[in-house]
Amino acid sequence: MWSTLTGLVGALIPMLVSCASGSGRSECPAIRQAPASSPVSAPAASTAPAPLGAAPAAPGAAAAAPVASSPESPAKSTPDAASPASSAPALPELKLHLSGMHIGGGPNDEVTKRPFIQAIESAFEPMRACYKKSDDPVHGGTFGVDLKIPHHGGKAEIQQVRTAMKGEGLRECLENTFRGITFGQPPKGPTMVSVSIRFSLQ
């Protein structure tokens, strides 16, 4: 058998040499060559390196674009609930009112008293300031005074003070406040007007 193979190889070698040199092509077996196809270079897909721990992509599957992970937005600060209104009681308010008035020689009707009342009420603010000098402001009190108003009006003369309120400088402050009031001309010449002011906390 080995001699048979050796003989076949010896016979084929001269034939192949003859086909390669061009002689005896008719006897050479026809060799079909596949048409050369120009390779079309496919564009190289740019692949980003897979992140660590990521599973490899399946063959033929398009590479998924990496999704940028945006940092979580900080939670919006919720405004604190409105604090409940203070339940503390309101501070008492100092009230002043004319508790009494008498016009010497009359008449004592409302129309005649009205100009004197308006003049005295215009001085209530400085009287409130005087009340801060009271030793016992919680319990309030009254301040009465007789005012002699000249026939042409203007500043009154203080002749009598009546009060139980105490406090350093309180009486002097109220007297000076009454001295600063400007009255209109009385209808009957010089007039004595007795007034009483009530101070109270409410």
C-alpha cells in the first residue's frame, strides 16, 4: 500500500509542475476561483469601555449609550409650620376720660361745655406720659382741678387740686399739663371751670 501511495504522489508532482509552468494546461484540472469581492470596510463602532461590574453586551447587539446618572436633587426645604399665635394676654391700655365738669355761674349744658371739653381732651397724651410717674398705676385714680380762665381766653390759672394718686413728680406734671392748655374765650367773661380726669387701666 505504501508503494502505491508513493507511486501516485510521484505521478502527481510532474503534473502539478507542468500546470504551474503553463505547459499541458489542457490536462490540468479546472480550478474555479471564487470572484474576489472587495471587502467593504464597516465603520468601526466606537465602543466605550464597559464600566466595572457591568455585564458584557450580547454579540450583534448595538452598544447602549451610557446613561449619565444625575445626582439626586436636594430635597426642597419645607417651611416650618407657622408658630401658633401667642396666647399671652394683651397688656392693659390706659384710658382717660372726663369724669366731671362744672362751669361756675353756668350754664352747664352740653353746648356750653363742648369748647372746654375739646381743649382738655387735646392734652390727654401728655397726661398719659405723666401717669407713668404713679406709684400705683394698676388701680388708676382721678385728678381734679379748678381752672380760672381769663375773659379773653388763653392759659388758665390753677387754684385747687384734688387727687389721691401718689408718685414722685406726678402732681406737678399734671398741673403743668393743665397750665399748657389754651382755652377759647368764655361766653361770660372770666370763668371758673372745675374738671376731673379719670385714669384707668383696661
